[in-house]
Amino acid sequence: MIRLDGHTRIPDPLRGGVIALGNFDGFHAGHQAVVGRAVRHARDEARPAIVATFDPHPVRFFKPDVPPFRLTTLDQRQELFAAAGADAMLVLPFDAALAATTAEDFITGLLLDRYGAAGVVTGADFMFGKGRGGDVVTLADHARRLGFFTEMVAPVEDDAVISSSRIREALQAGDCKTAARLLTRPFTVRGRVEHGDKNGRLLGFPTANIDMGNYLRPKYGIYAVTGKLPDGRILKGAANLGIRPSFVPPKELLEPHFFDFAGDLYGQEIDVAFHAFIRPEAKYDSMDALMAQIAADCDAAKALLAGV
């Protein structure tokens, strides 16, 4: 899939496309409905299907000190958009210039002139332009006058509207099942395995240490997880997410231990998918007690992952 820079004019072969426009962090069931509709329009009219996403997220621009909240990286979104049938991902860098762009200039200067959109598909609550001055009504009004088409996709609901905020709340409560249902897949952290203190190896449970970066922090504790290696292998395991209270100094890490695996993962980028919360973090008075608890956690994770 092609990745396009929102600062530059879209190349001619991709002009005249249908653009799905939104943040799409998480790419949950609601986002998938928006992109799916754009892809169908594009296929029906033999046009390119383009998914536009903002990076950094607008919230990060306006509130730089807000705690990490991302559900996906750009690379993950690109793979998800490709799997949904899109031809290209358009990354709109959310900077001071974009924040100062009026809704009208966003439509005429960016969507139509720079990106050559023939159609734009958004969710019902999408807002854009300086001071959030534009919405789906603004888009529809300009579409009638300027000759492009636009469609608003109604919210997807189960017991409530599916949203990124609901997913974040579920993960912060340790509710992996609800998060996976809303996302249509388990919440997955992608990161490079780094060298750690080797405590897990000394305890007989070696771990792959991963920095959480800009990802949302789910509830600290022990999880049943699966890992996907660069070669495509899927491993089952148990992971600690938190500050490791039994060790000094405290250090936040995601530490998956994969069952029946003895390979070297240092420096490799892997995916860790959260399937179930087992228990909160706890501090143990002795290494023997800690080792016994880790063994019990692994047994619990194996049982939870039996059908995965």
C-alpha cells in the first residue's frame, strides 16, 4: 500500500479518488464502516480508495502533556487500511498550519486541490478546520456547490455507539474481551524488543522487553497474550505490564514470556496481542514466592488461550 504525505500534492494516478476522512485511531468497527463505504464507492466508480488519517493526533497537538492514548501506530493503521481494500493511506501531519486552516480552505485547498478528491466519506461526528468550524453539513454544502460527492456514515452501535473512548475505557479496566469486540481484534502493541535487567531469565521465565511508547496503557497487571514474530510465527504467552514492583528501581515495561520458546528476539519488532486480564501487579517478599506466582500465571494464561 502507498503512504502519501499530506504536505504534498497527490500524484496524478491517485487523483480523483474517494477519500475516507477521520482519525481512525484503533480502526474499530465504526471506522471500518466508514472506510468500507469509501472502498465500495471507489470500486463502483473505478476510482482509487484513499484513507486519510491524522498524525500526530489533534489531541496531542493541542494538549501535548496528555498521557499516552494511541491504540495503533501508523504502520499498524496502514496494514489495517490495506486489508480493508484501500489503495493508499494519506497522512495529514497535524501541525500549526493545519490547525489554522479554515474549514473552507480545508475543503477547497486540501481535499479538492492538493488531494484531488472526487468524493469524501466521513463518520457522522467528524469535525474539521480551525476551531472545529466544519462538520458533515459543511461538507455536504460545499459538495453541492463544487461538484464532488460526500457521504456521512451513521454510527455503528451495539449497546452504545462504538468509539475509541469506549475501547480505551475497557482496556484501562482490564476488559480485553470488550475491547476486542469493539476493535474486531485484540488490542495489539507493536514494539522492538530491548535488552532489560535479565530478571526474567534468572527466574526461569525469560521475557521480551518492550517500551509502550505512545500506546494507551491498559490496566497494569498480568495478561494472557499472543505474540507475532517477524517471520509470521504466533506464540502464546503471559505478559506483565507495569512497573515491576518486586524490583528496584521501578521501570514501566511490557514483558511477555512466550511458552516453549528459546530464541533470541533482541532488536526484532514483534506484535503482542492482549487476550485476557489475569490479575493486577503485586509485590512479593521473596523470589521463591514470585517464581511460584509466575508459574501459576502461566498456567492461567495457557488455559485462557486454549482456544486461540
